[in-house]
Amino acid sequence: MEIKKPAIAGTLESSDAQVAVEPAEDGIELYLESSVMNQYGRQIKATVLETLERLGVENARVTVVDKGALDCTIKARVECAVFRSCDASAANIPWGGVVR
Amino acid sequence: MKNAVGREIPDFLLKDGREVYQGKNYMDGKYIQKASPRTRRYEKPQESKIVETLADALRQCGAKSGMTFSFHHHLRDGDYVVNMVMKAAIEELGLDELTIAASSLGNAHDPIADYIEQGKVVGIQTSGIRGRMGEVVSAGKLRTPAVIRSHGGRPRAIEGGEVHIDIAFIAAPTSDCVGNCRGIGGKSNCGSMGYAMTDAKYADHVVVVTDCLVDFPNMPASVEAIDVDAVVVVDSIGNPKKIASAAARISQNPRDLMMAEDVARVIAATPYFKEGFSFQTGVGGPSLAANLFLEKYMDERNIKMGWAIGGICGPMVELLKKGKVGKVIDVQDFDLDAVNSINQTPNHFEMSASQYANPANKGAFVNKLDFVVLAALEIDTGFNVNVLTGSDGVLRGAPGGHPDTAAGAKCCIIVTPLIRGRMATVCEHVVTVTTPGDCVDVLVTDYGIAVNPLRGDLIECLDKAGIKHVPIEELKEKAYSLVGRPDDLQWEDKVVAVLEARDGTILDVVRKIKPYTLEQE
């Protein structure tokens, strides 16, 4: 998918993550902040990159502010932000397809 | 050298006879040479010991660079006294190379972080270290490693001369003109003053700081005038709202209540749950809520609690007033109900930290405990508990009475949710061992109960009562299956804090944390 406009998903509540995506031209730029950075930073990064790859996002500036979210939450927030950026979040979401 | 909980203690710390932790009761039967305090004689009668300012009091006590000042933490996060005294010493008298020996330090003492960064404060000895002070110490900015002691370890170290206090500062809610102090009757009341008592007896000089001067004699005194050099009257010693909360409320969180109920079930399944049993609980959500469920079992079996100790709060005072507990003995108060009850409600008494928890005297109160219910930041599969360092390795907690009560009690129960946010509370290895696993008996979580294999007797009790329990490894795996297996923290070599076991051996060290990078090394 192509990131067409800036979009955001998630909150800054404890156990959530806020994910913002913006258009970019040269690959994935990831900015990550996390309250559990020292123990889970690399796993969060891996989860975000995997999710973007699954969605076919090749170019994006992605900012993740994580407040100790579980992997499933991080995935969901990334998916939602990407779909919102493509105006594809209102209907016909491919549940069980690329979103799983 | 590796100690009995498997922690590597660097050799440079093992000098002057200092040993690594060897296990529970290792020092039993050994002798301790107590320090004999050197104090100033005031033979000529004085009408009053009031001096105008803190700076005057410091001068009168011969304050100079390199000294150790002591403080107690009954004013908790409301305390103004530590910052006030250090400001006068550093900014008015120009002192440096100072050491702070406090029973605990908290967020109220953030300004001290600046003095550490400026090299004015070079040593910290405390139970608790949090906020900015925890951050700068963790960043390696304190010249000497901080020394972390339990509430019982501190009076042991003072009495044994390991900590020599040059000037003790007593934050006194009320004092008379010659320094008889009480924790009640003023405008910044804290109730018990138990942590200050050993300081007053062993310091070279004692300065009382109060915001409420009362008529002589202020009796019964927690700290007595016979030990006091000077009295300073200030506008305010603390913020009453932060000293004692309005009332420690029992949690309504269903998860807390479920765990509390399990704690009470475990207690009721042991042979120690009988007429006259003794009990201590922390003030965390599930620990405090255990009071509620325990009362039900007490009524059912028609038994009463003999006595309770600890940091005290409202629900325990309530039990005392209802006649369901015989005596409450109190080293610190957490809420106004407790503050207003000490020495007022019959059978609610004050005690010193040494009497509470010191392992080197002839028998502290903790040694007679049947049950203690405690929280944990982390507990590992060896039942070792961490209540000091966060999951990022930064100092932000306090052992307090945790190691003392765990070691003394016949049944030590840790109650904690399995995960907090993404942090696994039950884990492979705790970041820092603050209470050794040989002192911890039962773990109650929201996903199940585990019993320390060292306690075959308790396993039998639980089985007999039909209380389900699992190996602690299962709980750990459950936690990791929810949150993922954490990366190990990366440390530098520099030791930023030394964690003393309550007996004075070295239980663990905290090192400087390495900056984290997202790239795999």
C-alpha cells in the first residue's frame, strides 16, 4: 500500500501505542519511543517492520510512541494508521486477508 | 565472587571483612561490636535550645565538608526538611563532599539530584531512591556507589558503626524548646517517628526541625531532648497532603480483590492461622485488600489476630478498634486514620526501626511474625524479589521492610499481577535481588499460585485445603507467552549502587545502564 497522507492511530494510554505514518520517498524511516525500550525495543521494531511489509508499505515515515503495548496492539495500530492514510479504513477491510 | 543468590559481586567491594550474601540466618550467633556515640555535654542548664536558622544550627554542630547527615522519611513525599537542610549546608555554609544517610528518599528530593551532579553530595545511603535522584545515580553521577539498606539493615549498620552520623536531622511535627519531639499535635503530623530513633541515639549531634513549637515537656516523646543539640523552628516541615493520604482505600479493582481473596485462602490454609496470630501487610492494592478477606476467615473460625506491625494504615486501625486485633505496633503511618490513632487508640504503640526489623539485635518484632503479605516489581523462578530497580535498570524503588519481614515471618506471601503492561512480573532473572528467594514462601498472581519448593510443609497445607498451585516456571512461561521474552538489559562495569542484605553482606549490585540501541549487537 502507498502512504498517501499523514494518518494516526492509537493513544498514549498505558498499554497502548500511538502510531503515526506520513508519506516518504526513500524506504521506511522508523522513529520509536517506548516505555519498555530496554527490554522490548527490538521486538517492537521487528513487529512494526513486519506489519508494514505484510501491508506492502515500502515508503513511509513511521513514528511509534509505545506505552507498553502488547504485540497484537502494536500490529493493530500500525494497520489502522496505514489504512487511514489510504482512506481505506471505512469499509471493505480485508479481515483475514492482509489484516490478520 | 558469586553469592548465594547467584549474583556476581565485584572483589573491590569485598574489603574490611565485607562478605557476599551466604543465605538466611548466616550471622546468627555472631557478635557485633556496637559503636559508642560521641556526644556533646550540655552541663550548664539551658532555658531553650532554639536557634534562629538551620545555618546557625549547622554551625553550632560544627558542620563541615565531608560529613554525613542523616534524615528519616516519615514525611514521605511531603518532606521539605532534606532539601532545606542540604540547601543551607551547601549554599549558605558552602560545604561539599557530603553524604546523606536517610531511611528513605523519594520524589520530594529531586533537588538533591543537582547537588549530586555538582559533586556537592558524594554519598547516598538509603532504603528508597526514586525520581531524578534515582536517574542521576543510575547514570553514574554519584561519586561513590549508593548504599541501599532495608529498614532493619539501617539500624544494624548505624549501631555497628558502619554508618557514622555526624549530624542527625529530626523532622518533628511537634517539639518543645529543648527538643522533645512527637509525630502528632502539630500541623504536619506523621504519627510514628520510629525510623528517627536510632539516629538520635547514635549521632554526634542532633538537630530538631519543627514547624510547631509546643509547651515543655512534649510527652511522651519519640525523640528525647537528652539527645538533642538544637531546635530550629521553620514555617513548614512538609506538605500535610503528601505526608499522609486522606485514607488508604481498599481497592475496588476486581483483579486485586481476586488475588487478595487467594492470599486470605492461603493464609487460612496454614497451621499459623490460629487464635493470636500475627500479621503484616503492605499498603499496595491487593496486599491491603487481603485484610478484608482475612477478616471473613477470622470471623468464620472465631479467632482474633494477636498483633500487627508495620507501616500502618486505616484498615488495620479499624480492626484494632473493632477488637479483632490485640495490639498494633507501628514504625510508620501511611494515612490520617493511622496518624490520628497512634498512642491515642488503646494498644496502638510506636516502635523504633531497630525494634521493628534489625537482624543484629536480640530479636526484632519481625522475628515473631506469622504472616507477611508483600508486593513485588519482579519475582524470578528462584523466588528472588526485586523492589528496587525498574525494568530499564534505573533505581526507582525501595526495599524498605520487605527483606526483613520476609526473613522473619513464618509465611511470606508475595502478591502481584502476572504482568504489568508489557512487563512480566514473574520472570527468569530479576534485575536486582532485593529479597532473597530463601525468604519467600508463596506467590499469588492473577494467573495462579506457586509455592517455594523449599516449603514442602506449605505445599502440603495447600493441597489439603484444595488450593490449586503450579510450579513458578509455569507462571513465568505464561507471562512470556503474553508479553514476549524480554531482551537482557545491557550494563556497563561501573557499580552505581550496592545492595546490602539485611545482615550486612552484599546481596547484589546495580551497575550503570548502557544506552540502548535498536540494532542487534
